[in-house]
Amino acid sequence: MNFKEDKFKLVTKIKTFILESEKILENIPRYDFYNRDKFRDDITEVLHLVYLANTITNIEDKKKYQQDIFSRLSMIDFYLERAYVYKYISEKQLYNYSKKLEEIIKMTKGWMNSNE
């Protein structure tokens, strides 16, 4: 398996997570639109940043994008936790989404470490 295939897997996992997270976003009430929209913005921005970082040849710039990706993934983890605390999702949903997000985070860390 080459490095390009690894990145493709990361993009595929992120796309799947985005599509599945729409179910969570439907459960968030209108009065909490700010957090719902931040969740949506951050997860779609992660996909955008992965594509962007994948096209950059300058290692330092790539690392900055990857750090941004990692920080946004951490925020998404917080949004999931918040959705559970406010009872927008069940504990089972939190577990399932967190498990998928953890896999994306691990793949991102591996990608980041491959630059060193």
C-alpha cells in the first residue's frame, strides 16, 4: 500500500463521517444553531484542508494545514461530547461516532508523523 492510498482512505473516512454526522445535526434544535453550524463547518473544513494539504509540496506549510486539521478534529470531538451532554444524541451514538472520529484522528496523526 502506498502513501497516496493512505490519504485516499483518510478522505473516504472523512466523507463517510460527514454524511453520517448529518443524522446528529438533525437532532440539534434550532436554538442551538450556532454549535450545529460550527460542527458542520469544521467537519467540512477538515475535508477541504486534507485536499489542500495533499496538494502542497512545502513541508512546513503542509504541517500547518495538518495541525489545523488536527485541531478541528479535536473540536469535532468536543461537539460530539456536547451533543451527548445536552441529550441530542444517545450514549450509543456518542460511542459510535467517537470511534469513527478516533480512527480519523489516528490516520491524521500517522499522516503528520510521515512528514518527519
